[in-house]
Amino acid sequence: MTDETAGLTLSARDLWRKYDHFVAVHEVNLQLKRGEVLGLLGPNGAGKSTTLRMLTGNLAPSHGSIAICGIDLLEKPREAKSHLGFLPEIPPLYLDMTVDEYLLFAARLHQVNKKSIKAALHDVKQRCGLEHHGGDLLGTLSKGYQQRAGIAQAIVHHPDVIILDEPTVGLDPNQMREIRELIRELSTDSSVILSTHILSEVENVCDRIQLMHKGSVVFDQTVADLHRQGRNLEMVFTQLTQ
Amino acid sequence: MIATIIRKELHMLFISPLAWLLLALIQAVSAWVFLVRLDAFLEIQPQLLQIANPPGITEVIVSPVFMIAAVLLLMITPLLSMRLLAEERRDHTLTLLMSAPVSIADIVLGKFLSLVLFFSAVIVLVVMLCFSLRTGGALDYGLLLSNTLGLFLLVACFSALGLYVSSLTAQPVIAAAGSLGVLLGLWLIDLANDATAGWLHYFSLLKHFGYFNQGLIDTFSIAYFILFTVTFLVLTIRRLDGERLHG
């Protein structure tokens, strides 16, 4: 492995996805360094969710390759997926389970070491502000706490790549701030992909921005560069997607 | 990994009242049939003594109880199998399993085995019911074993089929109706066929179970049950994998 690829936690090359004759995603290249937060933007239907589903192994690409921590996702899906944490747009919650039961299942599913499972649960509940809700049924929790449980599920096994699809939807401003702080904290030892529609959130949290439109990436720049050029993200978004 | 899935499925099953209700129902009905047959046996016992080589308690009581248990399980399987994949899809939790480091085969096998384990508990209850006859006579263990084996293979078939139908839809109720329809169809298929002349009755699950019920362990029936189970498990895996490939 060369030095250039050693720091990459996720690398997707030339991703294509066709549904019959409709091309949902084409020529998407994505590279993520350790400790980097990537903001994935785009209007609805731009192919963001399709891309994220491909990166998490829920959908096979029609063409292209995906490597997570250097492991090919299509050739060795199990090894590759163990480095991955995913919160889909709709949190995958078993509403009949309590928070503790759910996180325990998520930890076992992601092969967290038996001895460290208890510590991992305690740690993740603290990080996501769920300490006092361990015994509550997921179905009875408010939207904000359900979202937290969804995030907790994605990070319980300390994955190298964390993919969050609109994690702050339906949260109040205080909860949004907490989630942003959590994402910042997570990015110290993992890489994060954040898909969202809230532009201010991207400017606050992300290091780099990729903008998707009609199935391909039309803009890829670091937030620092954007600020240096004095460009406004909202202007860029409107220009490129209209 | 399969163990994690089995554990979760059984946990989900037993935190809902449905599993307990069904266990109670099966036990009540089989105990009722058991007592009715016991009553009948006691009534005809003096006449039985007069014929040479009379049928024993196992034939008169145990076999009919197992037959009723088989029909009951046919009715109940769709209620338990419907949620296995359809509910995961409806609640969007299938994504959690698909993005986790488990193979699709592990998911399908785990779900299948959890259902078979639950039904094994039902079978154990029925066997224990029959064992209570030991207080008043001797049991024909061969016949009991053949019935137990047959019922076990039969529920494996029911479970595999129910799981496959559940993988086809996102609506648990439709999955239940679908698998009940197919299971009833496979039961009644030999009625459409006159006697043993045709070949159609080979597909009837309960016809094959009938041989086990009479104490006949036929390799053809065993092979059919195993083939049936494996076929539907493979179809389920292919179905889930196809979703990943074709979207």
C-alpha cells in the first residue's frame, strides 16, 4: 500500500448505478481521509441516497469499485462492513426493543468483543445522551431520542467510516447542536460522511463538500478553500443545481 | 453470527404475547384431542382385547394427536413467519442487517432456525403429553419417534416456505395470507387427484407426513422434505441478494 492510499478510509472509484435504462448515479468518485468530515449535498433525487446505499453494501453498483480501509466491499463484504457504521435516512429501529436491548443487538451484530461489550454500551449511551433511557422502549421515545438511538447504533463498534444520512432531521435546535458536536467528536478518530440539506450545518461541521446533481458530482472543494475564495455555499448550490 | 440473529428473533418473538398465546392454544387443542382419544380408547379397550394383534395406545392416541398438531402448525406458521422479513422491510430495519458484517445466508438461516427452534419447543410439549401415557401402559417408541421426526421435518418445510413468502413483500399480513394459501394448497393437492393413481399427491406435504404418522419412515419422504426446505431457503437468499443487485 502506498503512502497516498494508506490514510484513506474509504475510496470509491467510478461508481455507476443503472435502474433498467435510468442512470441514477454515474462517474462518482469519493475519497475520504481519516479524521475528515465530508458533506454530501444535493437536491432531492440527485442520487445521494443511492450513493450511500452503494457505499454501505445495501445496493450493488452497476460499475465501479469501493474499498473501505483498503478492503474491497464487493469481494470481501463482511470484512469491509465491519469498519462501517451507517445511519439511514429512516433510523432502523426495532420499536419493540428497549434502548439497551437494541444497542446490545447492534454491538453483537458488529462483532464487538464480548468482554468490552458492556463498556461499549455505556460509552455510546453517554456520547449520545441516552444514559437515562436504557430501559425505555424505542417505540415510546421522542423523535429526537430515536434519532440518537439510530446514531448510537452506527457508532457502537467504533467504526472507521461513519455514514450519516440526514441525522438532524426532525430535531430541535438544541439537539441539532448536540449532534453536530458529536459528529465533530467522532471525526477525531473516524471519517464521517454527512448527507444533509442544511447548508449552515455543512459549513459548521464539514471539512470538505461534494455537491451532487443529476447523478454525478458537480462540485468538490474543502470548506477552507471555499471561504478563501469568498464564495457563499448557498450561491454555489443554486448556481450548480438549477 | 447466526447465533446473534437467532437470539434476536427468539427475543422478539417472546416479548410479544403472540408466541405465548399460540403455545397455549396448541397445547390446549392437542390436550383436548389427547383426552378425547384416551376416552375412546378406554371405551373400546374390552373389544380390542378380543381381537388378535390389537392396536396399542400409541396407535390409537398418539398418532391422531400428532396429526392434529401438524394441521395446527400449518395454520400457525404463517402468523409467525409473516413478520420475519416483511416486517423488517416495512420498518426499514433490514438496512441495519444488510449494512452489518453478516452475510445474507446468515440472516436467512438465522431467521429460519429461530422459527424451527420455536416449533421444536411445541413438538417437545406434544411429546411430553404423549409420555404421560407411560403411567398407564407401554408406549411404542418407534412410532413415537417416527411421528416426532416427521413433524420436525414438516415444520422445517412450513418455516422455509413462510420465510420465502415473507421475503416477497413489505406487508406482514400479505405474507401471512400468501403462505397460508400456499400451505393449504399443498395440503389439499392430493384431493384434486383421485387416490394414488396420479403423481400430484407427491407434492402434498401432509400426505408425506401421513406416512411418518403411520410409523413408516420413508427415505423418499425425508428427501422430499429436505429438498423442499433447502429450495425455499435458497430462493429466499436469492431474493434478498437480487434486491441488492437490482434495487
